Amino acid sequence: MTEAATSVSRKRSGPRVTISDMADALGLTKSTVSRALNGYADIAEGTQLRVKKMAAELNYQPLSYAQAVKTGRTRSLGLVLQLSDHDAHRPFLAEFLAGLSAGASQEGYTVTVASADTHDTLVDTFRSLAQDGKADGFILPRAMVDDPRAKLLRAERVPFVLYGRQQDPTGCAWFDVRGEDAMRDAVRHLADLGHRRIGFINGKTIYTYASLRLQGFKAGMAECGLTIDPDLMRDNAVTRSDGQAAAGAFLDQAEPPTAIVCAVDNAALGAYAALAERGLTVAKDVSIVAYDGTQDGANAQPPLTTFAVDNRNAGERLSSLLIRRVRGEPVENLRETTAATFVRRASTGPAPAGPTPSSNKNF
């Protein structure tokens, strides 16, 4: 134990160490000690380290209620799930929540989770939680192109961090996975295998990820000197049935594709069904690449080639960024992106030597 910590132990008047005890021993004001413990950006890093070191040595535990009254903070991060969404975030929810909780707990925060039944009630849920002071800030999964959550929280001056980017960055912090790079690399992978006629099935265009993944697909096609056929482009496909319908429309053309890039795994698994309906084989007749890294894709036959996302890490980073924003750090310092991981499996193979068998003969 340091000399200053030993001094606190000897002089403290009650059974527990207080901020006043530590302030006296360190020669700091109570306000400085309090702000250092809460990570305020206006307190020098060296001072924060001194204060936190003493707090750790003495096992200092703030009274959460008193701290909330003094600082106006609940030490809770808010998350609202939209249950009406196509999957209610299920492909990544468990790992994502685990990451959020781990990142929050490292700084002594908790995560408050609420839900909204419909898109119409989503903003009302955020407004209610913000006005009631249920959380110090919010994490917004699946950033939207025109995001009403971000607009509300900006207007209310409530801190938030997006899982995804915004075209208008004003007042926005974010963490995102570069899906555009993944789609570009998917095209390159297929082109290296000899594919020249490649289709693209995109996700929901209300979300920013869809426009980014479309940009990446187009960039990959251009870099590989390939022509984009508008008849081999579909969007708003996020379920298996969506993917099955979109891929079926491609396969029923006179010149079907030899490969398909899908913005989400679910749509790709629907494309599997479309091929099976037409007596075609994944990888042999038509190669498929997707994005998400879901377990369903890994368990498919053949296993799906995809770009996997570390959702636990995303949750941890979002918690960290939001806590830093709550503490006053500028949003310009709180924007991070990372790469998805390419997982090559058995759903891609060399382009067929001749024309892809047309499915029209089966109807």
C-alpha cells in the first residue's frame, strides 16, 4: 500500500473510505477526485491514474444513489431493441449483449435493455427513457439512412453511439464494420475463380449498411473489369424467402449468373433453396458469398462462404465509446471502423466451363 493510502486508512473517521478522505491525502479537491473517478476529459490523465490507483488500493466503493444525485448520472447505458424487425437482431444478439455488458462493467456501468414493438413506437420508447433519466446515453444498433433515433437524441442533447455510420456525421459517434470492403473482396474472390456474370442481393435499404455494401459491390465489379447487369440486382432481401425469390429471378433468366453475392447470410441461404428447386448445385453451378458469419451459414450444406463479424467485440467497443462520450469526449474522437473476417467455405468454386444451366427447362 502506498504512503498516501496508508495515511487514509489511519485517518478515516468512518468504516468506509470517502472522497473527502482521498482528497485530503492526495492534496486535491473533492470535485477533482470525483471527476477523476468518473473519467472526465478535463482531468489530466496522470491525475486520473493517481486517484484510481488509490481507489483500487483502498477498495473505494461509491454509494451509487448518492453518486447519481451528485452527477446526474445513472451509470447505465441504454439499448432499445425493435422487436418488429425481420430477425429482432437474433443472429447476433447474445454475443452483442455479452460484449455490451463486458465493456460497461469494466467502467462500473450496467446496460438497460428495453424494446419497442413497432417502428412507430421506437422513437416514443427512446423519448420516454431519456426523459425519465433511465440511462446516461444510448447505443443505436443498425444505423438507419434517415435515423429518427439519432435526430431525437441530438435534439435532446442525450449522448449516443451508432452501430453503423451516418451520411451526416454531425453530433454522431459510431462503431462499424466495413461491409463495403467485404462486398468488394467478395467480388474479387469470385473473379479470381473465373466468374464474370455475378448477381447481387442487397439488404434493407432503410439501413446505411445496404448503401455501403452496394458501393462495395460496384467497386469490386469495376476493379475486376466486370459489367453490372441491372437484371442481376435486387435489394430489401433479409429473410430466406426474400433471398429465394431474388435468386430465383436471377436463375430464370436466359443468361443466369454463375455467382451471387448476398449482403446477409439469410438471403444467401434462401438462394440455396432457389438453386435446389431448379436442380442446380451450390458451388458447382452457382457460387454464393454472403456476409454475417451466422451459425446457420456454417451449418448449411455446403457450408456458406461468408464474411464474419465479431459482434462481442462490437458490443465492447460501443460501450467504451459511449462511456467516453458521456464523460465529454468530442464525437470526432469517437468514430471507429474495423474489417470483417473472410471465412472461405464450400459454397464457392470455379466458374462453370460452359454456360450455367438455365433453370427455364424445369418449368
